[in-house]
Amino acid sequence: MLLARTDNDAPKHRGISYFLLDMKAPGVSISPLVNMADVPSFNQVFFDNVRIRASDMLGAQNQGWYVATTSLDFERSSIMSATELEMTVGQLAAFVREPRVGGRLLDVYPAARLELVDRAVESQIAVLLSYRVASMQARGLVPNYEASMTKLYATELAQRITRTGLRLMGPFGIVQEGSKWAALQGRYARMYLMSVASTIAGGTSEVQRLIIATRGVGLPRGD
């Protein structure tokens, strides 16, 4: 997906068109960006005299920003995320019942167990928010602030769940995968690092709160 300005005289979000770009086109080069979890999840993309056909335009000319925001509405729906969060809480609950690492039985901090109960309740709320978005999509509607609500809640919950997971595992939770002392194969050490970016990718939490406030609650937007 490529957003390009096709009207230099149009203000702000107007005058932008939405194209479907072949990433193997001549002149396109990609440089991966490795994040702090040692995963290349983003890239720098460079364009050297890249040409694109007018037939590759999606939607009307100069209306690309509105196509892009609709794409983001569907991306932010986060329907799959709720199921993943629910499964993650279930894995932590199973671990707490018999917290063993490398054959050693761990002592789990009692307050962390209570945190896990909170995360279990919150994960069910995430599922309900996703049901709302899914029901809108099934009726042919495009979720807007509803998708932002789901995205905001799910990504911030993901950070709380992984933080609770590390508290349950203690020092063993930060051991990387490959070591016999890595709790749950070291998945939570990586998940904790990955979750930091979840409230940034697809629009920051601040952007989601702005959408909810203006389009959901109807508050005026400040300059």
C-alpha cells in the first residue's frame, strides 16, 4: 500500500491517492529494522525512480486518505488479538497451578496471582469488544471509533498481561528461550518486549483516544 500526493495544491489530507504497489518493482529496496526483541518487524523502504501505473490506484484520485483510514479501521478491529489474549491468560493460569522451571518448583508471589484474576476478567472484556466489531462487519458496516476502542483496549491489555506473566515467573521469566531455566520456553521475555510496540503500531494509544473522544463521544477537537 502506497499513499502518494497527487495534488500538490490540496491542503492537508486532501490530494493524496492510494496505490497498490508491487514491492518487487524496479527501484524498490527494503532494509529491515530489527527491534529490541531482535525481530525485524518493520522495514525502511526506499524508492529510486519507481514508476507506478494509474491502474494500480485504489479508489478515487485524491481520495486516498479516506481509503487509508478505512483500511486502518479494519486493521484496528483486533478480532484475533482478543482470542490470543484469552489463550495467553489460560497458559499463565496453567503455569500457576504447577509453576515448575527446569524441574524446580517456584514460589509465586501471591499478589501476582490476584493480578492474573484481573487479567482473566479483562481478557473476556476484550472478547466482547471484538464481538461488537465482528457483528458490525457482518452487517456490512465499517467500525471506526469501535475499532479504536478495541485496538486501544487490547494492546494496553497485552502489556498488562505480559507484565503480570513476568511477575508470576519472577527472574525465570526474563530468561531467553533455549535455556532450561526459561519459564514457558522463554516466550514471555520476548512477548514483553514485543508488547511495547503494540500501542504504537497501527496508530498510537493517543490517536485512538482522540478518535474515541471526537467520533465516539462527540467532543470537540482542539487545534
